[in-house]
Amino acid sequence: MQAHQFSAAYGLLSSKCKTVTTQQQMQNYWDLVEKNRGKVQSWTQQGFQVYSGTGGSSVNLGYALKCANGNSGVTFSCVEENGKWLIQGFNFSG
């Protein structure tokens, strides 16, 4: 996403996530971050949590984003689908 390769980034979404998020919506979220905080300069992983239950496993990844005009953050919730870890949901903050 930082390189504005939204088609490739959209390919990392799970099939469930794609039912509620279009590629254009994902790009709009990113554009809003850059509009409010400026161009992203770096990502730093801030957290990693693994959840396991009867419905399967999931992983939450948190990142701090250093931007030209301030900081932001993003959290990705990932699930395994067809042998690959894909993004089930994401949330931008700040």
C-alpha cells in the first residue's frame, strides 16, 4: 500500500474481507491516512497476537506508521485460507 500497489494489496485480503471491502474502499482508507498525516515514511511492528479456538486460528498484527505530518497506526487481523495467511480485516487509526 505504501507503494500505491493497491491491486497487489487487495490480493492479500481473504475472500470474506473482499465481500465487505472493495479495492477502491481500501485505497480510500490509505488516501485518507496520507491526506491527514502525510506520506508514510516507515512502518514499525507494534504487536503480534495469536488466537486459537474451535473456529480456527487468527493473528493480529499492529503497526505504528511514521508519517510526514504525524503518526498513525494500522492493525491487521489475519486468517489462514487455502494454505495462505490473508487479511480478514484492517483498521487505520490516528
